[in-house]
Amino acid sequence: MRDGISALRIGVTLAILAAGDSFGVSLALAQARTDPMLNNGPPVWDTNHDGVFTCEEWKTFMERLFVSADKGKKGFLTPQEFESVKKADPSLAEADFGYFDENQDGKISRKEFVEKPSVFILRFDKNGDCRVTPDEIKAAATPQSTGGPQERQRDRFHTN
């Protein structure tokens, strides 16, 4: 009987440890999936479909969006026209009219619209080269360590 209880305790302990480990993995995956910029797939403005998102591709996409949304070809977007823009790409779904209307005149000019930096690029382009690579996206989605021993930088005087 005593051996049966010991085996049961060991089994329960192993089950708790395994569940804790899989919970941590599940939590990391859930955090990546709940990121609104990552859970909708790649932005549609990657025109050459190489998985690298550039500022030039963004501006070309925004130019096309502006032309299609500017119904009267008047050179600016009204708040109503801007609503159609928000449906064009998941990264624009929560966009604010005021963010684009820099001079706050109640309309968005072509320049205000096309020259506005991509929030996606601002967030994920860690090296500032105006290109977001798959590695940069992966690094942003990977949970960062919050503690524990850290490897310190070595210099030429400390070789060990």
C-alpha cells in the first residue's frame, strides 16, 4: 500500500510539472496570437511576397489606397472616405482619422496619407533600415526573458 501511495505521489508531481511546462508554452503562443499586428497574417502590402516589408512597399500601397478612396478625385480624403481605407488592411482597422490629418483641417491630403510611417514598420523594424524581416517579426513575437542569470558582455581584457 505504501509503495502505491509513493508511486501515486510521484505520478501526480510529474503531471503537475508537465502541465506547468505546457502551460508556459501555451501562454507564450497565446500572447503571440493576441497581438493584433501578428494574428491577421502578413500585411497585404508586401507586393513581391518575399516576406520582407519595406517602407517603399508601404508608400506604394498607401498611394493606391488613397487613389481608390478619393472618390471625387479632389486630392483629399473625407472622414467618410477614410472609413473605406480602414477595411483595406488589418493593420489599418483601428486607424484614427486624426493620426493622418496632421494639420487638423478635417481632411487628409495625399501627402499626409502617403508619407505617414507604417505603425507596423515602426514597431518591428528594430535596426532602422526601413525593412521588417521575418527574423524581426519572430524576435518580437518571442517572449523575452524576465530574469535569471544573464551572460555579460566580454571585452578584449576578459577572455574567460
